[in-house]
Amino acid sequence: MNTPFSSRTPHVRDGRLHVPRGSSRREILQWALAGAGITALGPWIDKRLPTASAAAQGNKILVVINMDGGCDTLNMVIPITSGSYVTRRPNIHIPAAAALALTDGPGNLANGLHPQLDQIRSMWADGDVAIVHKVGYPSENLSHFESQDIYSYGVRGEFPTLGIPQSGWIARFAQQYAPTPLGAVSLGAGRPTSFVGGTSGPLQVSSLSGFSFANDNGASNNHLLRLATIKQMLTASQATGTPGEVKSAIQQAHDLTAQIQAAVTSFAPTATYPSRSLAQRLRDVAILIQGGFETRVFYTTTGGFDLHGDEGGVTGSQANLMQTIDDAISAFRTDMVAMGQWDNVVIALITEFGRRNYENGSFGSDHGAAWSEMLIGGGVNGGVFGPTIADSDIAAPKEYLTYGVDFRDVYKEILNDHLNAPAGPVFPETQPTNVVLGVC
Amino acid sequence: MIGSRTLFSRLALSAAFLLSLAGCGGGGGGEVLGNPPPPPNAPTALAYPVPAPVYETSTPVTPNVPTHGGGAVDSWSIAPALPAGLAFDTGTGAITGSPTAPAPSNVHTVTATNADGQGTVQISVTVVLSALDSMAAQSTFSDDDIRYFLGRTHFGGKASDFTNVKAIGIPAYVDQMLTFDDTTALEQAAHGHLLTTDAATMVVTDKFPSHAQVSRYWLHLMVNSPQPFQEVLAFFWHDHFASSTAALETNSTWWMPTQIDLWRKQGAGNLRTLMLAMARDWIMLEFLDGVRSTKNAPNENFPREWFELFALGVDNGYTQADILQAAKAFTGYRTRTNAGGWQEVTFDTSRHDPNAKTIFGVTIPGQNVTDDYAAVVDITIDNRPVAEFISKKLFEHFCYEGAGNLPIAAMAAQLRADGYELAPLLKTLFKSEAFFSSRAKVGLAKGPIEHVVGFIRTTNLAPIDAPQATDSVGTPVNTLRTLDSSCVTLAQRPTQPPSVNGWPVTEQWLSAQNMLDRANTVVQCIRDRTDQTNAGVDVTTLLPPPGQRSAIEVVDGLATLLRVTLSPTERTQCETYLNSQAGAGGTPTPSPFDASIAAHVSERVRGLLYILAQHPTYGVR
């Protein structure tokens, strides 16, 4: 049944987002401004500059790492006491003996980590790793795009009913708590849906070193003069209206690139980062943190998790993915500790769904639903949280784990308890589970 | 004595007073009241600052606030009522608002009332159709109008486009523009991006083209077409009837060139034909699940978007019941693999719902010979305001956003009268007063494609990519890889809109990020990788004629070419740039610009183009 909705506002239906065509840019902006509580007319771009101070954040940081494709978290956080896990995955399970024990630190007997996660296991021993089981949402959607949209937008109901414009949850966070372009930053290729909408235009760059005005190598001196001339002209410009908005955006591009390139140049890491792109993106995060920028939420994606075939177990595709994550986070941690920032950091490893309890005919696994989320950082309370995964959850005829903790319950705790940013404006709905975990 | 006097009406009293004056000593029949009554204070001498206003539709009026003499006014009234959209303030008599329809000259009586009486004044109000609402033909055109016209219809236009339009005038040019010449040779060249083995038939037979190759196919057409309006219009339709190759399997990407040519060849044809062809397009059938819609499981995805996004607009005259019935009608197509191993789409009567369906009260008879797509298209067009919806899309893309009812109603009426032929409507649109109104010329933000393709077409400077060893024979000399990759970065790659919503104009286009990415695409166009002395493209061709190539003349000439409006300060700053030699770190030393020095032209003219492309007015079309 369709819930009636206002015909001229964006809405979510069937888990898909719809923006009415014919929505003029002015209308979209008016919705955005109304959502920010700013009703004045005038060039909207001025409203992107921070006016009143946002809620006090301290210098707490969230780094969201999206494992793209649906991570088989049963082969990341292994249910080492489950017999069904072994019998239903004859070729791709990690034997309990090979899994890294979690008996030290906060202590846990039911789970072990993939053997490639040895450095994260050390962080567990320090009490810096929280694992939340059965993260998901009701009426799981097993489609990559549909489920990614749900995790990215962070609402299940209709935007107009909620009284907020169509927006990703990180865009809403930035608009509310860090309303400058660097308030939240996405690193890596693509434009994450979690950054859609909002009014503060959080930056999305493929890499920090790429966030600069490209040179004209055949005329580099003259090119510097060109850039200087452009900046002079922008300063002198009296443009208003749409050209005024263009002017503000270009000026901001010049300002931000200068600031960021200065930070890139002056970066003095302690760690050695692997060349894999996830590590390089975390290196970019470290640059912005060392540079003292106002970024509160970072987002990046690491791909390859949609392992319908030849997943491997102790070794193989999944193992390689685990190693990439382990090495990248370890290097990042080294720098955070050296900077004295590790306690200010929470890293969240998310994905759009887990995978089936059983292997398929191609020695891989198909799409599932609920998954186990790892939070890593000095700002984390170590331990295993959420409903336990029982053998009966994995045994036949269960296809996949069903959700026990709404994904937004985890985000809410991170926002409320770590970022000191009341989660209401970002996740305006009451979640069905409303579980209190105590992860931060 | 006043207090004891019986109170007649004020008028009666004043009349009595006058009579008593006139009848001094007793002439006439009026009562003699003895002491004169206090002077009545009825409103008098009512006057509007604009006593016979001629207002324009859709234009907020300057408040017309009356003045008056006499006592304070308790209330104002007007008869007859003002034309629609105008408001009358009963407390002040002020006329405000914005008229919504033309109205012939009419006399209204305004009455101001207080306890002492009334005053009146007449005001003659006329409402004329504002230029911004008028689909009537513009009568005179300036050179600026020509450049503005090219900005909206030619991705900005080349110098030769300006010359061609000026030679015959906009109206004649528009008539020509809506008749597309054959572009087979261009398409054959573009097919070189697709691994075609048979250039003559343009049948893709060799290997599956990739997503990137299909995008480059269209970029080739956009950049090279001698009739760019065909591409501008085609891209409009692609954005409106949006589908994407992004989620498609490799073995169905080869369907996309067919869809591109649908927009190009039918984009100025018949709307009914266009919409039916769109509904049956293989990419669309795959993208919105038409190929998975069967009599046992009719799929609602396409029918919902058909009504909501493509034909009518959200909630504009359809119900869930209509969607369900349309879903049953949109059944029967499926994919199959042909003998050559290629995916194709075919109609399968065993999957088609053979029963009757009823939409908007009109029944499609049950049958199982053909699909029901034409029936749904016809029922929708003939029973709902499709003409208004499409007219509004066209108007808001080409003229201005927030269109009122007047121009849209006029366009829809013409569309219906012409049997849904688009060419006559588009001719009307591009010659109209609304199109050339100051409202329209306020400007629309350029999307990324308009920005970069426009720059390339106007300057002839494009990023050059030589074919790679793995490219097939016949791949064009410029493989357009860099341009395609830039379009991906800019979030506007042709054939890959982010969703069925197309590319809604969003803040993202006016973000620092996008502006940086546009600048970095333009720098790919101006820089020459082999050497920097005019190799590749002779930028001298962009300069004013010899003898008119002083620094300031070059600045003015290129600003005009790119439709950039420079302030006096900016103009001087550009002139100074041209008259400078850049040393280490970009430090300028004075060096008068000399167009006969190759290095000056190569470095500084290219540099000036780069500077102008970052001017705020360049971001607006």
C-alpha cells in the first residue's frame, strides 16, 4: 500500500528514493534551507558558511570504511563454537584452530578473527575493538543498490513525512554539526549516497593529492600566473544570483585546494602505509587530522567483497581482503597514536549485507542479510555486543542471519557518545530495536 | 448646541448646512439648523499614484497605494474585483500582487469609507501578457540575443555559428535548426569507438562494447556534430527518459547506441512516437524491469515511472490502480541470447497478459498477438495532461525554472493542435518572447557536460588521446578517453545518469568539487603535451582579425566568444595577464602581448581561455 505523500517533495518508497522531476533547483534548495532551519531568501551558498557554532564536538572523529559488495562477516568474525558453520561451509570455513582467539582483552570464547586480522586482534587485546552482531534492518533487501541506499540514506520512511529533504546521513550530519565543505570528507572514487543532499557540500575527492588545480606542464610558470589572476578576479568579482553561486564555489575550490595541498606537503607520517588504495585513503585521513582540519566524519570504500565464487577460507580472496583491511588500519593506528589522536578515533567497518550461512556451488557465498560490525579505535569500548549468534542461527534451514540490531542504533551511539552530536537530526526515526549497546 | 442636535446622516447634515448657507435668510425648503455643524470629514480627493496602470502577467506590481484628503479612512473597497493575481488591501486601498492572466482594460471604482461618508475614485486596470509568459514571436534580435540563443541551443556555439545565425536571422535559423540533416558519416566515424567491424552498416559485430566505449560514442557525436542542437535536444530527452548502462551486463551494452539514436533522430519528431519507442527501447526495458514483467508477475517499476517521471508527474492524475493495470499491459518482453551469443530483447506472447486492462476508464481489449505498449501510451496521452507536462519540461530546461501556467498552456495547446509534433513547438519556443525575456536571460547553471563540451566546441581545443595498441582498427584518432573519464569525475557521463531521475540540477554541480573538476578538464583541453607552440590547434583562429589583436581587443574578443561578461576591473586584470611574462613561481614581469609571437599566443591565449572558463558567468548558460 502506498502511503500518500506530498506531490512536490522527495520521498522514499519501496526502499528507493524518488525526487520529483520538475523539482527546480530553487525548490530543492528551499527544502534544504528549511531543513536547516534557515528561512531567509537570498543566495543559498552564503548559508553554507558556518554561522552559529555547531554543537561542540571536541576533536572526535569517525572513519567509516564501507566494505563494498556485501562482506561475508561470518568469515571475518568466525563463530568458532558453531558446528553448522563448519558443516555448511565445507570448503570455505575457517577452522577454529586457525581463527585468532579473542580470549584476552575483553575476552570472548564464541568468536575468533580471520587469521589475516592479526594486528586488529592486538587492538582487541587493548580493548579497542567492539564487535556488534546481527546488524541490519527489518525486511532485509538483498539487492546491492537497494540495500546500499538504505544504509546510506539512513531512513526507512518517507522523507516528506519526516519533514526532512532527501539526503544521505553523512550529509545531514555535516549540515547539522560540521557545515563546511571539510566538515565531512569522502575519499576515493565515486560519489557516496551518504553524502547526497544537505546544504554544506561536504567534500568528495578521489584522493587528497588529486584535490588540486592540475598543472599545465608545458607552461607551468604561466599556469601559476593564470591561477593567481583567477584568484584576483574572484576577489574583485561582484557577481550575484546564479553567477554569484558559481563564483563562491570556484573561490572555495581555490581556498580549499591551497589548504589541503599545504597539509599534504607538510605531512610527516610515523607509519609506512601499504600501497593498496584503502591504506592510501587512510593516509589521506591522517593528513587531514594532522593538518588540524575540522573534519568529523571520514568515509571511504574498499571493494571486492561480493564473493559469489572462490571465496577461499584461511587463504584466498576473502583472506586477501582481510589482509588489506588489517594492514591499512594498522598503519593508520600507528600514526594516530603518534599524533595522540587514537583515543579520539572510532573506525566503523560497514557493509550492505552479510552473506549466506552456507557456501554455494562455486565455493563462494551468496547475498545474505545481517552481518557483524567491527568498531575499532581508542574511542571504542572493547567487547562483543548485540545478540549472540547461536548455532541455530546458522544451521539449516536458516538461509542467513536475521537482524537483531538496527544499523542506526550503532550510528546513534557513535554520534551521541563519541562525537557528542545528538543523533536526532541525523537519524530522525525511532529504530525498531533501539538497543543500547555501550560501544563508545 | 451641537450636542442637542438630532443626528442626520453626515451627508444630510452637510446638505442642510449648505442649504442653510445658501438659503441665508430663508430661501428654499431646507431646514435652517442654526449654528453650522462641524465640518464633515469624509474621504476626499482619492488618487492613485498610477491612475491607469498597465500591469504585466507574472510580474509583481509596484504597490499602488492611494492618497486621499479628508478624514482617516475606515475601509476601502473596489468594484468590480481586480484581475486574478492582484490583491486589494481593504485597510489601505493598496493594489499589490502579481497578475496571473491578461485582462482587457477595465474601470474599477474604489471607495473609501469612514463615519463621515465616502469618497470614490476610478482606476483603469489593464493586464497585458508579459514577455516572460508570451509564446508570441520576438520581433527584433540583438547580437547578444544571438549569443544567448547559441548558449542555450548549441552548447555555447562557435564563432561560425554566430556568423551563420546573424546572416539569416534567428527565426530563419530556428526553422533550419529543427530539420536535421543526415549524419551518417559522423555516426560511422563515432562507431569506431564501439569495435564495429562493419563501418558501413554500423552493426556492432566484433565484441561487446564497454560502458566507456558507448559513452565515448556519444561524446564523439556531441563534440563533432555539425548540428549540435540535435545533440543538445537528444541529451535533454536522455535526461528526461532516463536509463543507465551502469548496472547492465556487458553483453547488453550494445543496445545503447540504438537508444542514443532514438533521441537524436526522433527528438524533434512526434512525441507520441518518441514515447512509444522509448517504452519499447531495450535498455529501458532492462533498466526498469520490463523484461521481467510477465502475466503471472507483472512488474510495477516501469509503469510507475511511466506515470510519475516520464508522462505526467508525481501524483498527477493516476492512481495505484492505473499503475497495476498498466503493469499488466507492460508485459511480454524478455531477453534471450541469439545465435551469435549476444543478448537481445524479444516479445513473447506466452508471457504477455492477454486479458483486457482498463486505465483511466479506457479499456484495452484483450488480445495476445502484439504488445499493449502503444495502447497505454495513447490512453495516457489522450486522457491526461501529458502535453502540459512535457511542455513544462522543455520550457524549464530551455527558458527558465518555475514556469507559470500561461506559457505552458499555450505550448500544450499548440502541441495538441499539431498532433504532438515537436518541431513546430520547438520553433515557437526558440522564437518566443519568453525565451528572449529578461527572466530567461537571468541564466541557468551549466551542467558539467554543457560546460566542458561547450568549451571544446567553442574553442576546438579538446583533450587528445591517441588510440592504444589494443584498440580496434577504425578507432577514431581521438579516442576521447580523457574526456570520458572527466565526465565520470564530473558526475555526468552520458548514458549513465545516476538514476531514473536523470541528472537533477543539484548543489553538487555548484560545489567547490565540481568547479575544480571542471577547471581540471579545461586544463586538459588547453595544454599540449608534445610542445607548446601552437601544435595541434592553431589558437590564432580564435583571435580577432589581424590588426585588432591588442591585448584588450583579444580579451574582449575571447570574452565575447565564450559569452563571459567581464567587469571593468576584471577586464583590466585579464589585459594585465596578457601583457605579462611569467617567471619562476608565476611572478609576472611586464611584457606587451604580441600576437605575432608564437609563444605569446600559445601560452597566453590558451591561458586566457582557461581563466575565462573559470569566470562566474561562464558557469551559466
